[in-house]
Amino acid sequence: MFNKISVFLQYQYFPLVIFAAKFGRMINKYTEDSIRSLDWKEHIQLRPGMYIGKLGDGSSHDDGIYVLIKEILDNSIDEFVMGFGKTIEVTVKERTVVIRDYGRGIPVGKVIDCVSKINTGAKYDSKVFKKAVGLNGVGSKVVNALSSYFIVQSVREEKSKLAEFEKGTLVNESLTKEKELKPGTIVTFIPDNSFFGNYHFIPEYIEQLLWNYVFLNNGLTIYFNGQRFVAKNGLLDLLNRSINGNSVLYPIIHLKEDDFELAFSHSVKQYSEEYYSFVNGQHTRQGGTHLAAFREAIVKTIREFYKKDFDTNDVRVSIIAALSVKVQEPIFESQTKTKLGSQYIEPGGPSVRNYINDVVKRNLDNYLHMNPETAELLLRKILQSEKERKEIAGIKKLAKESVKKASLHNKKLRDCRVHYQDNHEKRLETTLFITEGDSASGSITKSRDVSTQAVFSLKGKPLNAYGLSKKIVYQNDEFNLLQTALNIEEGLQSLRYNNIVIATDADVDGMHIRLLLLTFFLQFYPDLIRAGHVYILQTPLFRVRNKAETIYCYSEQERNGAIKKLKGNPEITRFKGLGEISPNEFKNFIGASMRLDPVILQKSASIGRILEFYMGKNTPQRQTFIIDNLRVEEDAIDAIAS
């Protein structure tokens, strides 16, 4: 818009533009006083996204408050890897986090520098920390700068050094003799709500983080609020926990060699690829060079073993795999370390691609020769996938034509502008609202942020996908168009929206639609939920107002509190559906203060059992469940409901 105005002024009011330019130069003097240096904490506080990705309020697994926990834990893990301290204790009470390890402790003379001086740390000495998680000396400083309260205590050589900070500013320090406490480091912090807003910790997200640490570090024990986390079989335990209750086509193949570990099988229950990838103990959610190398290596090795040129998709569809590799001086694509960019295993060493290709080929080829029954089951799986792919090829062709026609008329999807711009950072903020009915989708469409928020409109209740084959995804217009809008046909690698928000009415029909959509995702794309992309939108049930103030209430308890606050005889409105909320009001509910309930698939849950109970033939039980509440408490999805 600015460019258009500029061009217009240049041609219509040229003298005005000249005057404005001269006037701008007069009032915006560029002198020595214009140059200033930021101190360490200012640099972080002004641009926190550079260091921890998105801020968030704790609703998403990758929100900043969890990154802060991870940054401190990474230091404790590096101590364990070096052979010091087999136990880590994590305590989270409301907004206060305490992390205690039993490593060597920070050298007492450098405690303050290590948490408040950028580019300071021991990890630059690659002989000491050859394959550490982080090498840039930034992590603990970020936690300090973004916390309202931060205290670090190092116990080492019978001395205790304590440093206390508020908003990154040192307010107290002490050095005392200490003979009672065991050596190690204790960090306590409270994330600053001026950055994270009205945030809250979700225990399941922290638990998953801790499980990953113990899976990757045999012999490590972590206690979280008293709960013990320990694993004995590495990635084999990770995969067994991930597929808990779900059938796999053959026993999990578990391979280890030096700095590489792999566990994988193929699922009977799902169609998409699902990967858990790690580098130096860091969960690389976005993959990177190591994951790309594995996806190539698995296909190449299987083709050579069976001496058949299988289609890539036939080999990898429904695979569930976990892989870990250690890289010297790793290069990540961001400070949050979610994607590996390293091309080489170590300086001057083999490429990541060649290393993983070689180690996978050597170990998997040997395994399949030594386990002919597994090799036979794997072959059957590939041939079955090939058969299914050919059967639905014609259906997919017709489905794509349907998508083109629908896109042409723009009936279902109102997209956001991010996808027409080259802005990868903004894509982390993208949201797709899935709603039902013209009035509801109309309200959201008019009030959304068109830059990052898109709307997909359902027509009535979607089909119950429970027990149906993948063919239905292409035969059913709603599913076909939704799949295309999300771009998840081949997995999550090209997912177009980071947040998928189910926005339906808070009544029985709306709750039923939620279940039907969750059934679709669980049946065909469970990793979409596992990866933390799916949410339920909370919208207010009541509006309580008088001439001076308006309060939106999300429960009867909040309504009663609002009535007491406003006193007198305030006007009370009960919203029966999303369509009743005007666009001007809706802006309050899908903006910065948007309330989202994450859909969390607990690891103790069996997808098959969930779908059977809630979408099987037990109709009376399901109806009772929907009417009473939409919160699945046992073995299932936590925090589905409003």
C-alpha cells in the first residue's frame, strides 16, 4: 500500500514529496549520538524470537517457556555426557522452575559470566565438549534475560557461589563455604510475563521433553515433581512408548553403531510417515540433513536388499522411526536447534549423507539377512502399499480435479497471505481455523488477521472416518479438500499451517463435529496431533456488560463473578453459536489473547482404543459422553474441550 501511495504522490504532488524528503533529513539527523550499543540482556529482550523462536503462552509444545527449560537442561545433559552427574531434578510449581544437576558445578569465579555474558562458556573447547548440544554460549543468558527472577547456584570444591538476577540485572551475589550440599548446579527462574503474557506450563509437554532426554542417555535418571524418568534400551524404548497399543507389522528393528542409533517399524494403524530425530541429544523436530539422509538411505538399502526398484512412497508410507546421530560442532538453522544444517559429521570428516547411508546400509542389510521372517513381513508390507497406491491412483486423479474446481470458486478455503510471501519465520505463526456453517465462518473470516490466519469452512457434519480406508480421503470432498488445504498427503514435511484450530459451537452438535474431525486426524494423520499442531478454540459462552464495562465469560463461574463485579443489573447475553458473535467482537477472541486448548495424545493412550470407544458402535455411551463433557480423561486425548 505504501508503494502505491508513493507512486501516486510522485506524479500528482511532486513538490510535496521533495519538501517531505528535505524535512525528513532535517529532523532525522544521523550523528555519533545516533549510534549506540545494546548490552547483552537488551539485545535478547528486544528480539527474543531470534533466540527462542515464538514466545507463546504455553499452549504449544514449542512455546518459549519450554525452550527456557530446555536451555538449562541442555547444560546439565552435557555434564552427564562428560561423565558427571547421573541424576537431574526438575521441579515446576505454578510459574517457578527449579533445575538441579549433580555435575561438577560451574567454576565459582565464572558463575556470573556464564549466565550474563554472551559468548562465554566451556563448550568452545571441543576437546572438553566434543559433541555437546550447544556451542554458542547463549542458552543460560537467554533464560536469565527473559525471566523476571533468575538465580544460579554453583556448588564446587566445597564452595557455593550464588548470583541472583531480576530481569537480567544482577541484584545479589555471595560466595560461601559449603560442605553439606553435593557438587552441581541449581538454577531457579520465573519466565517474565511481560514477554510470555498470561502463560501456563502444561506438564505433558515437559514430560515428553524429559522422556526424550532419558531415551537418548542410558544411565540418566530425571525426576520431575517427584516422578521418575529412566530408560534402559534407548530409542527402542522411545518407539515402544510411541506405538503403545498400536499394532506394527513386524518387531521393531533396533540398530546401533558408534554415534548412530536407529529404531523403526511400520504401523498397521496409520498411513503417514512419523519420525523422531535427534542430534547430540537435541530433538530436531524439523529434521534436517540427518533425517533427509535417513529417508534416502532406507529406500536405497531396501531396494538393494530385495533387488527391486520399489516406489519411494511404497517403502516409507506408515513408517515410524527414531534416529539419533552425534555430530561434532553441529550447525543448526536457528538458536532453537530444531533443524540440523550440518553437512559433515565432523570437520574434515565424511558428509552426514554418506555417513548415514553407509551405516544404515551396513546394519540394516545384515539385520534382514539374519532375520528372514522380518524381511518377509517387510516385503509383504511394501507390496501391499504398492497395490493400494495403484488402486487409488484413479481416485486421486479425480480428487485433484475436484480440488482445482473448488479452489477456483474459493468455496472452502480463505487462505492467508503468508503463503504468497517468502517469509519462513512468519509461517510459524500461521493458523487454519476449521469451522462449520456460513455464519460462523463468515464471522471468523471478517475478523481474522489475513496475514497469518486462514479459514476452512465445513458443510455440515463431516463423515465418521473410523475404520475406513485411505480411499475415503480422496472420495469424500470435505476430507480431500481439507487434506489439500493442509498439504499433508505425504506427511508433515510440507504442512502449510503450524496451528490447526477446530472452531465449532459450544453445543452438542459442535462437540460432535470436534470428535469427527479428531477421528479423521487420528485415523489418517495421528502425527499431526502428536506433533502438537491441533487445538480447540475457546470462545465465550456469556457476555456480561453495563454502560461502563464489558466482560466475556467462558464458564458459568466466570459469569457469576462478572455479575458480582459489575453489580446492579448488568445485561447478560448467552452466545448459542459462533455465528452470533459479531466480527468486531470476534477479533477479541482470535487475536493475541486467543484461548486455545491443545489436543494432547498421551503416550499411555492407544489410538485404536480411543477410536473404538468414542467412534465405534457404542452410540449411547458416546452420546452421554458428548452431552456431559468433551474432556477425555482416561487413556485418551487430554484437553480437547473448552
